[in-house]
Amino acid sequence: MPGETILVTGATGRIGRFVVTDLLERGYRVRATTSRTPESCDQRLEWRKVDLASDGDLGWLVEGCSGVIHLAAEMGKKDRMRALNEGGTERLARAAEDKGVRAFCYTSSIAVYGSGRSAEISESSPVLSIDRDVASQYWALDYVREYGRTKLAGERALMRVANQMRCVVLRPAVVVDIGQIIGVRDWSLFKRMLASHRHSHHIYVGDVSDALIWAIEQGLAGRGEAGQVETYNLAEDDRDMPRHIDFMRKAFAASGDRRYRVVSAPWLIDWLHDFLRFHTLPIRNPLWRMRFSSERLKRAGYRLKFGMAKAEQLALARLAKEARTGAQSDFAGQSRPV
């Protein structure tokens, strides 16, 4: 509860920065991990430099912490994924158990499902094979398949270790901040046309942070069974107008930026592009055809704090402000005496 110390791994990442700020605003003390040491003027924030992929005993890292929010993960380098996403998670969880940490929240990913045979995905849906890479299970590049498999291996590692801690695994959809919502305009024209019809699967980073803290607070309050690992999807796939093209149309109206005005390619072209890219045509659904349910999380009592509608409002407001500022700059330049 407020005043207690929460360890946040991966604290300088996209989600971690939000989580650290949110925890401090709610009165917690934060121990944050990083590969470097950022400056901080908040006495309630303590930085620890660590390599979870290679460091052995992590008792020193969790000593004195009531909860752990584990965000650190390797997403790009295949040769480090197993060591960090599975091995680092297991060592951290064992240290937390040994040091009496009461609540542990692990951030996984919807990537663990791969490409589903069903388009409707719940926590009980089939997941990827952990022991070997089966390309036909996931329409994705090899490093993305490895990421999904090793994040799933991290979940299983936590399940092996959990004994006294109350543990939650969150599987968020595509986590975005305001800049990334706006950033669709920076995609190539081909990508904007090809992907415009796709379901975006976006979940706002502020909601991910809030859900992680909710999960930790549930554990700290003693809710749930000790040693139990609860798994939840975190998505907003049931919202209105979830496609990239839906946002681009609103963004063009707000900004006049012609990069948001594209002709949407038929979904069949997108499917054929994936076939040529991955050299496989499994009887499975690509990500953009899948839908991830958060009903289990809702039944547990969590509701999104912001929602993508609010996040998109903030993005559109920023775009409108940029457009006004640009127009004022142009007017000022034209008004200068020669």
C-alpha cells in the first residue's frame, strides 16, 4: 500500500516510465532497474543497475520490497531472449519468494497466442509451443515468434516458482503512447495503404500502467490465493472504430495532414503480402483478424482508467495544436516586411 516499496524492472521503457510516475504519484516508494543510472530528484525513487539476463543472485535487488512489477524483456535480440525473458524472470521470482515479497506482476504479451485457429482469443485459447519454433503457429518474423515463445516461458517459470506470493500475469495487446498513435503518419505509403484496414489492437500505456498497479494492490491487500498465478488479457478490442483507417480519417480532419489520407487496400492484398513474406499459408488467423477478450479481467473487477477513446482525443488535440502552430508560423513569415 502507499508508503511501501515496489520494484519496477525495465523502468526506463515505454511502460516503465509511466508505472514509475504513477506509483510515485500514489505515494509509493520505487526501486527501479535500468542499464544506466538516470538522474532523479525524488528521494522516494531509488535506481539499481542490473542485467537480469546474466546476474545470478537477485536477493539484493528485491530486499525490502513489498511488490514487484516485472517489465524488463528482450524484444529484438534473439540470443538474449531466453536468458532474460525466461531465465531472468525465474531468478527474479525466486529471489522475491525468498525475500518475502507479497505480490508479483509479470507483463507478458498477446504474442504468446501466435496466430490463432480461432479469431476469438481468451486466456484459455491455445498458445505457442515453448520447446521448439513452429513457424506455422505464428504469421510473424522469426524474432517475433521467439519473443512470444520466451514470454510464455517466463509465465511458466513464474508458475513453477510461486509459492507464497500472489502473482498476476498480464498479457497486453499493442501498447501505445500518444506519440505512437500519431506516428502512423510516418509509416511508408505502402504500409499505410496495406495496414489501414487492420484492427489496431491498441491499448493505451496509461491503462497498462494503471492495470499493473491495480494487480499489485490486489496482491498487497491479500486478495486471491497465496501462490496462485492469475492470467489476464489486457485489451480493448471491443471498442468502436478500432481500425487504423478510422483514426487516420479523424486525424486528417483535425490536422489537414495529407499523410493521413490514404486509399485502403483490400484485406486480401494484405493476406497475400503475408504469404509472400513468411512463405507459409497456415489455416490460422493473422493478428489483424484476431480479437482478444478482456472479459476475465473485467470479472476480476478492473476497468480501464482512460480507454483508447480518451487517448485518441489527446492525440487529435495534439495534432490540432500542431496545425494551429504551423499555420501561425506561416502567417508570421508571410507578414514580415521585406
